[in-house]
Amino acid sequence: MVLKFLTTVSKAVTAAAKFVTPHTKKDVISTTIVTTENSTVAKLEKNIELEQLKLQYIQNIDNFDLPEISQTNTQELQAFIQIAETAKLQTNIDFQRWLLEQEKIIQIEILKQNYELQRELVTYQRETSLQIIEEQKRLENSPIWLVATDILNSHPGEKIMPLRVFFAPPKLTFDKFEAANNSSDFFPDLELTLAEGLRQFFRNYTTRGREIDFLAGAWVSKSFHSEASIKALFAVLKSQPTLVLESEVNGNYLNFRIAYWSLGWSKYRYDPVISKLPYQDILYESAKLRARRWLAIRAKLIATGEKTKKIDELYGGNNLINIKKLQREQKFRKAGIDISELDMNYIVNQKDFEELGKFLSIYHCIFAGLVADEYFLVEYNIPPILPELLPDLIKNLPESPEVDEMMESVILYYQKIYQALEIQRSAWIPELTLDLAQSLANLQNKVWAITQIINSLKYWLKSRGLSSAPEELILLLEAIESVVKAEDLEYVNKLNQCLAAIGEFRQLNVMEICYKRAVNNFKQENYLGAISDFDQAIKLNKNWVEAYYNRGFVYAEIGQEQAAINDFTQALQINENWVDAYNKRGDAFNQLGQYEQAIADYQQALKLRPDCEDARRNLGIVQGVVAEIKRQQQEDTKPASPPVQQTPKQRKHKLENFAVTNEFQAHSEGVSCLAISPDGQILASGSYDDTVKLWQLSTGAEISTFTEHSDDVESVVFHPDGEILASGSYDRTIKLWQLSTGKKIRTLRGHSNDIESLAFSPNGQILASGGDDNQIKLWQVSTGNELHTLTGHSQRVWSVAFSNDGQMLASGSGDNTIKIWHLATGQEVKTLRGHSGYVSAVAFSTDGEILVSGSDDNTIKLWQLSTGLEIATLTGHEKSIWCLAVTSDDTLVSGGADNMIKIWQLSTGLEMGTLTGHGLGVLALAISPEGDFLVSGDGDGCIRFWSQESGVSTL
């Protein structure tokens, strides 16, 4: 029966939603009245101003202008901005996440400060209100029946101010109704029925921390009516959050209004919610429904053999009269007669009034719940609970389009609240929307809850910078998994509760998601991402041994050995018998040159697993290194030989007198690197065409072409015995070639980016490589095993070179520095600074005392290795230096972007001559072992031979 009139309620809720405007009615003028008299109010206003400016900065960080505010607030705002700027620069902080968390904290702080401000204003307004009460008492027209002073002085210290609810019930007169016993006492007291229904309903709020002060029976309006009563009440209780449920009778109709104001509102909200509700029709519809049911029961009684007349006499009652009227009504309808012009006067009884009471109770509770939820959500961030209570409220109503329509209108009301809140509390919208979804999940139809879950996920992803979110729930959950972190655990737990409530089997485990994401990032060589995700997993499980181990593995991969050692140690504290953790920690100790600790770890690994080949091999290598160090220490303790006065070496060949004796097109693209075999018989060239070529120097004939690289070949170098050639490429691999067979021996992999330079140690046991991953790797030539990774450069390593005694390694980098490394320990010995551009080439003098560096700053610098001091700067080139070579008699040759090859005397730093002839830059240089000819490579793929055979000087 009620279903027919639910549409009226739905339309009323939809209309009321238009008036939802939280925060827009705050009384900003009232604070100015009190500020001059109350220092607390003034302080709170300044606090709110400061928090609002912080919020403006967070939300518009790139275009924020510091406004003119008090000195104290200026200092605090500047301090906050400095904290933000510092956080932005810290690599271990996800700055966007940091901003989001700050936004949430600030928005809640503004909420708290506003609340404290309103409480201060309540104290001020109480005195004014009490004066108004006394005046109204004298006029005897106050709408408050209870003592208003008691209302104002109640709940003085509670953190959450209760919502006062006044109830003005409909004053129905029943004289015109034809009742079953024609007694006026027969009709129930609807005021008591509605009041008790509301009291029970509000108890659900009070028991859940949402205090509602229900003042049933307090409303007595004498000479004032409708808005006049509301105005009088507002004047008295302006400081108290208040809801008035007001009904009035207009003939055969009911009008229902709600009045509401909250903390600090300068004007109340007064909404005519339901107009002209035909309560008489509700009673008559109930009577007609009873009559129809009686006909069905009557037929069953007749079927038992009972006499019809006796049945009507004993049980028919007023149903017989109502049936006759109903039959006439149906007859008139069929005849096309408008029965609204007829007074059918169905006989009603107590059951019909109970139905009317149930209907009135439903819409009173719905509107009271909506406003109560609005109050607690807007003022205190407390989620709504009406959707949880609705199933019990409408449990006697069957599923129907009318019920669905009413639910949709309720949800629309909440959406209006959230839309209004999004401006002031945007960072909290994902959580608040999920609270609504959790409440809606109590309804039988889960569609509404699912819709709010989807909305929450979209808001959440948007706040994490993913604006183009999918529409499907499953895809949204997958998107969540791509960015969720440990600090999102509370949100995800609530999300999982909602998913379970709607029957979705899928649950998100933040800890496992972060761990799996870390593993995938590692596989994709996103090492920093992997470390960050392992961090998240460990935050959620401090004893996750695999997470510590794998994070340590990643740290070792990027050369952060100490961090790796810390993680392996943590893993071993949890599982002291983990062989792999001992082995990997030993590797990290080895990289740091802490050989005794490395040996101890390898030995422990072998003790736990004697067949661990990695530990056995690494133990042997480290023990060998330790033995070599001891030998060198013994050598160092021997008496030093008398110092020998050094004089400039006699130069065998005057390279400045060289001229081009031969040139030919060697490659289809630029010649990026050149090398001459130790016996001076073979030339190797590498090119941007991805190939390596070997040439017979005596005849100029091409011997071999190696085509297994898939990107630019940037470096070629001969092994000291002349049997092996190494090539490094932008395909991130190093290949070793057997010259006697022309076959590839092996491929070395380990760099995570392009390889720029290679160098063999003088004894041929170690190959060094430098790459765009900012690392230098040392490889054991005999096995191809990686021995060390040297880290310290912050940009790509352009060049590496060994000293002639094999003890030192030099590296030049894009970070404008040169680093000197001790080969036996892998330790960084010195960092040489002085270039203003990247260091593209490094080379040692034959005695190892001087290091030469060429740079993008167009200069060549000479460094004294013993002191690390710069001893000379050579400034003959006009553009970047790209390559260097030093002859056995310490003649320096340089080439660069200015197309020139310059000859320098290393002992004096003097420029001896310039060779010209290149047109696209000098990319590579190589000098024969005897220094009798020079080879250079051009950007056009051409190789040029220079010597003194022609006798022609270029000077």
C-alpha cells in the first residue's frame, strides 16, 4: 500500500538534495564581533588562515605567491614551504604521496580549528540567546516548551556537539472519518507513534558516537506558525546545531518541512520537503486492501462448507461495506466517471492508521537520517549510517521500482554532500566515498555500493596522479595494485571489507602486492623501483626474510654494497642458515675490499653447503687477492732505490711531421674506436654500423668482420698477448673474440646501459668496462666472471685506462670528474676535479706518474697522481676532446670535434704540431707500438694512416 506514495518521498529527497551546501553558510561576520574581545578567537582565526594558506600552497605549489599576512604566520608558512622544498629534493621520498598526506593532515586540521572557533563563538552567543529567551518568555510566544536555558547549558564539554532535533507532528483531526466503532477514542495518537519511532531510530546514532538530542514534545507553537516559529527558534539556539521536523495539516493533505542549521551558520535552511501528501488516500488505500484480502479469506471459508450469510455476519464487519464501495468505485471507473468528485468514505480502523503511521515514520526517519549524516560528516568527518539502517526501516516493503527510486534519491543526496565537500576536503574523498559504499553494502541491491566503490577507486587513483582511470571494477583494482603502498593499508583494508560485502571474492594484500611488484621491477631492470617496493613490503612485515635478501641483492646490483650488507645481515638474523645470504654478503664485502669478512662468509656458506660452487670459487679469488696484497706489502717494505733524476725522454719519432699516407672507406658509418695489436700487425676498428673489422696493416687488406653486436660498437681493445680482442657496444654487451679463429669466445653481460669504454690490465687477467649505468665493472678474462663493480660516479663513465704497472685504474665521467681506483682492493683512491665538461678520455704516462684527461670543455689536463694536483692545462683545441693516445716515449696525441689531431710533449705540455685532414671530427686514435705510424677514425667511416714515410711535414 505504501509503495504507491513512495514516489512522493523520492521526489522530496531529490528536491532536498539541491539545498545541500555544507560550509557555504558559515557566519564569517560573527567572528569579527568577538575577535576584539576574545584573544582565543583571534588566535584560532590566525591558525585557520595559516592552515588555509598551507593548503593553497600544497594544491598550487608551482604558482604560489606569498600573500601579505601577519609576521608570525609568514614565518610559519615559510618554514612549511622550506620543509616541502626539502622533501621534494629527497630521493627516498615519493613527493606526490607526501603532498597528498600533507593535504589530508591540513584539511583535518582546518576542520578541527573551525570546530574550536565555533565552540568559542557558542560561548559568546549563549549570553545573547539567554537574553532573547527572557524576552520571549515575557511575550509568551516562544516555540520552546522546555527551558531553553537548560538546552544551551547542556553538553558543555563534549568534543562532538549533539544535533538537537525538534519534532512538530501533524495535528490530524479524525471527526470526518467513518471509523469501525464510531468512537473518537478509537484513533491512535500518531504523535506518540511517530515520536517513539524516531526515538528508536536515533538510538542507532547515539550508540555509534553520533549524539542526537531528541526533544520530542518540546514544540509548542502558539501565535507563531511555520517560518515565524523557525526564526524565533533560530534566534535562541543559533549556537546549537538543530533540526526541526515540522508537519502541518491542510485539509485532506499533509505538508512536511525541515529546518536545519549547523555550527556557525548565519542563516538557517528551511526546505518545504513534501507538499500536499494525501493522508486520507493512504487510509482509504489501506481499507481497500483489507477488503480485498477479506474476499480471499471469505472464499476459503465458504470452501470449508460454512454458510455465506453466517460468515458475513460473524467475520465480515466493515469489510463488507468497504467491498460494496470498492465494487461501485470499480464500476464507476469503467464507466469513465471521475471518482475524485465522489466522497467514497471508506470505513477505516486501527490497522489503517497503523499503516499511515508506518509511512509517516519512514519518511520522517529518512529525512532525519539524511540531515544527521550530513551534520556529522561535514562537521566531524564521521561517515553516514542511514544506508545501514534503511533495510530495517523498509523491511516490510517488497522489492519494487518505487523502493529503488527512493534509494536512488537517497544516494543522490549523499552525492551532493560529497560534491560540496570535494572543494574543502578533496584529499579525503576516496575514504569518505568508501565509507558510503560500506554503508550501502548493507542493502539487498549491491549495485549502489558497487557504484560508490568504483567512484572511490577513481578518486583514489586521481589523487595518485592516474587521471585516466578505467570504468570496470576489476581493471580499477589492477590499477590500484600498480601504485598502492604501505601507507595505503587502512584504505585497502576498508576496500576489502566493501568487496567482501558485495560478494566480490578478490581481496588486495598490500604486502604481497608490493613484494611482487618489486620482483617485477627488478626483472625489468628498474632497480630503484624494486628497492622502493621492497621497502614497502618490509614496512608491513619486519620479519620478511625474502624481502630483505632480495632488496640486498638489488642494492648489490647497483653498487650500494654497504646497504646490501645490511640487508643480508638482517636476513641472516632471521634465518641464520641461509647459504645464499652468506654468499651474497661475502660478495658485497669483497666489493668493498673487506676481504676477511668476505672470506668468513664464504667459509660459512661452504660449511652449511659444501657443494656451493659460487662460494668456493669466490673464496679462492678473494684469498688470491689477499695473498697478492701481502706480497705487495712485503715489496713495499724493501729498501728504496736511490732516486733517479728524470729527464725528458728522447723522442723516437716526430709525430708532428706525420702526413696522411693512406686513407680508405672502412665502414658505412663513423669509426668510433681503433686499436692496434701488440705486435703492430693488425688494426681493429669499431663503428656506428654495429660491426667490428680487422685489417692487415702490412697490406691494408680486411681480415674479418664481426657482426654479432646489435648496436653501436664504442670500444675495441687487444689483449696484451695479442690473441684476444674485446669489443663493447651500446647493446650493453662485451664480446671476446679469438683472433686466430675469428670466433667469438664469450659474451659478458652485467651493465644495465650502454658500454662506452674497455681496457685490459697489463697482465691480461682483468678487463675493465665503463658504461652509461655510471659503473665500472672488472671481469676475469679467463672465465668471464664479474669480479667487482666500482661505483661512485654520478653520470656515465666515458673512459677507463690502466696504469702500466696494473695497480691503478683511471675513469673519466660525465660528472666532470676523474676517479683513481686501486685495482687490488677496488677502493677509490682519489677524485680529480677541475674540468667544466664531461671527461671523455683518460690515459696514463708510461711511468704512471702523470694522468692525462680530455674533456668536453675543449681542454686537456695533466695530473700528478701522487698528489692528485693539476699540473698543466693544454688549450689548443677549439671544440670537445674525443680521444687521447700516449706513445712509449710520452708523446701525447689528441683528437676531437674540431677535426684536428694535435701532438704534445707530455713532459713539458708544449704543443708540437697539428695534423689536419678530417672533416667530421676525429672520433678515434691508435698509435703503433713503435710509434712509427698513427691511425685515426672519422665520422664519415673513413680510416686515415699517418706516418713520416712521405717526408712531408704538415707544419
